[in-house]
Amino acid sequence: MRACVRLAELDWIDMMSIIIVEYTGPKVGPMTMDGEDGTDRLALKAFITVPSNHTPWYKHSQSDMYLNLGPTKSEPMSVGARPATFLEDFRVTWSDNHIRQMEGGRAIQLVLDQNSGCGFASKRQYLFGRVSMKIKLVPGDSAGTVTAFYMNSDTNSVRDELDFEFLGNRSGQPYTVQTNIYANGKGDREQRVNLWFDPSADFHTYTILWNHHHIVFYVDEVPIRVYKNHEARGIPYPLRQPMGVYSTLWEADDWATRGGLEKIDWSKAPFLAYYKDFDIEGCPVPGPANCASSPANWWEGNAYQALNAMEYRRYRWVRVNHMIYDYCTDKSRYPVTPPECVAGI
């Protein structure tokens, strides 16, 4: 499948300025990123971004970021990969009458109303791997709602946790995604990014890659956050506790939208979010004893130990154009910069 910019919709003057900005460094020509197994992961021809300060955030779709990416292939099948239906790998954890199966169980609808929100979780825990879901978020006036997709070790005070939290908005405002990382019980590592598309108009893929080297949060194929393993420097990193996969839709109008200034409007209920293409590829626990430590797992391969050149370019684009909060630079909370922020990615 090819992703191509709809050229007629773009302003060529701005496009030229983007090209100049993006290619001030060494020239990056056509390249192919291959995994150790020989799987063709990305055939890159060119890269163009749309600046958020010119066109309204909702005007361009995800494909407008790239020009002619070329075909891609999925990673090789692994232990616990690609459940066929929701109930095959997941269970309802909260308010089962607010979760509705669709398309024969291949998709679900989450419902939030004045009576309850809802949630679900994987039936098993996993130690390292990749999890992803396609989600279509609550449309319209969703202020005060939170749609969460996360991993959690369920170990209370020493928990490990990797969070995507999608913060609802007033109609016409950008959707904000907050990420957070807990390692050995220590959290408060929030970063917030305004999404550069309308995530309620269609499904988009949200992915967490977790291996011995780093944790990467992806929106579609764009890395928006990287947390490197610097445990050798005394910085906590989730290495030993398996985690389950969770998702919830709930009301949090005391903090979710503009710090709690925007309250939920129950006249707009029910609030609906949709999920499909549930994908877990990792080492199940309990499971084969040597799975989590095996360097043969595709997610531990050289191609997944650090961002490649194009991923890093995309990552910088997000941070420059769309990041609105980073705990690393919040001097009111952290007069001394946290060590993981100094260590880098």
C-alpha cells in the first residue's frame, strides 16, 4: 500500500519552505530499512511535513505528512500475535453493559454515560514486545472524557505502567494525547502532544514498543515519545515485571481538559469510542521460560534498538510542532532536571 499526499490540497509555496527546513542537514536519499529477518519495513522516497502554524490542525490527514512512502510489510508473526476477535485475548473488567461487540467481535464500542464508563484488559500479561490497537476516539464535544490505552503490571506501589491517555476537547479544538511512564513505582513523567489530525474522524493505530533497549510510543508510524533504558545509570526502567494490556473510557473533568476548566457536558452523552485490530506480539507470562530474554525476538533486533533516521526526523517534527507539555522542562515541578531527561534517547 502506498501513502501519497493529495498534492492539489497543498500550498506549494509552503511546501517549498518545508523542504528547505527539513533538509538543512546531510542529504537523505532513497533508503530501505530492513529488519534482521530480512523483512522490508519501510521504503522511503521523500518526506514532507505540514506546519501546524499555517493550516488548521484538522485540515490534513495522517497521509499528508508523507510523500510516496512506498510499500510496507508487517513484522513477522510472533508468540501471542494478532487475536482474531476481542474475546480471544481480552476480557471486560468494568461495566460489561457499556462495551458492545461489533463485526462478529472483531471490533468493539466503548460507552460513557452518566451511569458509568467501562474498561477491558488482556487475559494474559506480557514481558516485552509490541501492542497496538486501532482506535476512533470520542467525536464532537468530548471535554472531560479520557480514553486510555495502557500497559500495567498491577503491582500497586511498585508498579510499572506505560500510558496513552487521550484527553477530550471542546468541538473544534485539537485532541491532546498524554503519555506517562511508571518504572518501579515512580511515575509523574507526563508529556502532552496535540494530535495533527482529527482522531475521531477515522481509526488510527496507537502502538507501544517495549524491549530491553527502549520504550517507544507511536501514533500510526510516527514516534511521539522515547524512553531509553538507562538502568545502568541508576534510572528505573521496566525490565522484570510482566504487564497486562488495558483500556478504559471514563469521566475525568477535574483535570482532563484545560486542567479541569472545561467540564463534561452530559447532554452530549453517550460518549462513544471504537476499537479494532487488536494486536499483541510479545512473551506471555506464564509462558516459555527463556522467551523474554531471547535476542531472537524480532522486537529485540537491531532495527528496534534505536530510532532510525526517518523515525528520528518524525520524532523531532512532533516535538517541535505539536508538543505542548514536557515534564522534563517544567521547572516548577522539577527545579533539577530529572536524570532520564538529561540522559536522552
